[in-house]
Amino acid sequence: MCGIVGYIGSSNARNIIIEGLKKLEYRGYDSAGITLYNLSSNLFNIYKDIGRVSTLSKTTHNILSNIGIGHTRWATHGKVNAVNAHPHQSSSGRFIIVHNGVIENFKQLKNQYLKNHIFISETDTEVIAHLIDSFSTIMDVEKSIVSTLNLLQGSYALLSIDNKDPNTIYAAKNKPPLIIGKDEEGVTITSDILALAGYAKTYHVLADKTFVVSKKDSVKLYDYDLNELQVQFDEFNFDIKSSEKGIFEHFMLKEIHEQPTVIRRIMKKYIHDSSININQSLLNDLKKSSRIYILAAGTSMHAGIVGKKIIEDLIKKPVEAHIASEFAYNTPLIDPNAFFILISQSGEIADLRTCLTKLKNKIIKH
Ligand code: GLU
């Protein structure tokens, strides 16, 4: 799952999107693209190619637009090439979309609903644009999008633009993150909070299966039956410096050097006058538990293995460290009094998320 940034407002959309996509480069990607409104043709132009955001930045440097959506792709379906890069467009050209994630039933949707549509890419994503387009011949845009969303199985964070209406961005998500930021100038919608730094005074993290209709000065949220939802925006105070590489050549190097500061910050939070203060209900749950599971992946799994040793020595209870991807799809028998620690690097590791959903369902059922 890679990066998404969309903007609508009175500022230069191209600058905000390109800058946002650059901030998300740390996640890795294989291609990048953007669509921006062209005031002379009254249509959205698409710029996309394999390679870096800096190339995209050069191709679009003189374009002024107040609305646009951009994407960095990490290919899951189809080769890494310019055609498969996002944004994707419906066959009539009306709808343009960017998508993070995987549409698991895209083949079935193609066969069932889109037999006469010509697909130009190999992606699962393109099916979304065609479906919206095909529904839009018999219903309004909002209904066309939610009808499409109701058919999708899998994971998605997506933004859509309608060539007939350069004043609206539509968004929806299921599983991968999507966050809305607002200030007096406009609205930014992104898959990663880093891209909001500098462009948001308030923000809202979208829940799964939420549909968004955003104008430059209004953001409305709906469920997939088009019932309007209440939305609360929280104050955005994000330390922009922590999102930049600073004097370091790589983010990894920066994070290694930050370790002593981070440990000091954690100790300061929990240790007061040489006593350790930890949430009492958490401690009670830990005391009641018969076994502790640590679920993690990659580097956090290494931390988990170290944690297992330390926790077993300290509290004399058995601790198991599991790789989240194994645990999610091959869940062992779980002790009913188990205590779980899930360690995520970025907060959006799909396997850990699956573990958490499975565990919560189990707990609710019992
Ligand atoms: N599944 C889509 C593709 O292969 C999106 C990949 C992504 O999340 O970047 O194009």
C-alpha cells in the first residue's frame, strides 16, 4: 500500500500534492502520477510514469490548478509501467481515480458488470473507475460511487474525480488509512498524516467504509447507504521536523540516532520520582493473564523477541512472540486469559490489522 494525496482549495494543488507525495517517499514506490485541472480545456490532465516524484514534479512545474489527486504506486497487479501507474480513468474518460490496496474480486466484477468495457491497464484498480462510470449512466455520482463501493471486496483507500465537476473530490476507504486535513485555504486528503504537515489546522481519521464528498469549504461523510455521518475534526499539531530527514542521509539513519532521545522520552513519561507509573487497569489485565503473546513483523519482531526474554524474567509468565502474518492466517489455539501486545512500525501493517480484527471478534463473541 503506497501513497495518496488529494487537494481542493484556493492554493496551488500541484505544489501541495507533489510536496505531500515527496514526504511519503520513505514508504517506497515504483511509479507516480497526478491529475490536475486544465483551465483552458476544462478537463483534468493526467501525468504519470515509472520512477521518482521529482520527475513528476518537473513535468508539472508550471501547472496551476485548485484541485488534483496524486499517487505513488507499489504494484500489486500488473507490471511496473506508465500504463499501470495511477491515476486510472474510466473508458468514457469521465472518472479518474487513485487507489491504495487490492480489489480481491476485480476479475469477477469485470466479468459480471463490465463485459463491454475496454481496459487499458492490468491493474485491479481500473475496474473501480469503469464501475462508477457505468452506474453514472443511470444514477447520480454519489449513488454511482457507493453502488461501486458496495461491490468491492478487499482493501482500498481511494480518491475519485469527476471530469464534469471540478469542484469536488470523492473519497472512500476500507482497511488502508485515509485522513482528511482542513485549513482556511482548503481540504487535503491523504493516506499518511505526514502529508498534512503545513496544510491542516484540523484533521479527521476516516473509519472503514466511509464515503466522503469534499468541496473546498465543506467535507461531508456518509455510510455506504448514503446516510450522513457526524464528523469531528481535531486540532492538528504535528511536529514537522520529526517528519524530515534533517541532517541525515536516510530515514533509517535518523531513526537509529533518535533512539537515545526516544528511550529518554518514554522513561520520562512513565518514571516519576523513581517509581514507575503504568495504567492500573492494564497492570490488572496483565496480572490476570496466564500467557502473553507478542505479535509483530520484521524489525518489530526482533524487538518482540527481546521483549519476550525481558518480560519472562520480570514477571515469570510464559511469553510467545509470533510473526503477525503467520498468526493472522494460521491462528493457534489461544488461551482465554491471554494478554496481547501488538507492535507495529507504521500503524498500518495489514497482517497486524488482521490479527487485531480477529482477536477483537473472538473477544466480543466470548
Ligand atoms: N493494486 C493497485 C495496483 O497494483 C494499487 C497498488 C498500491 O497500493 O500502490 O496498481
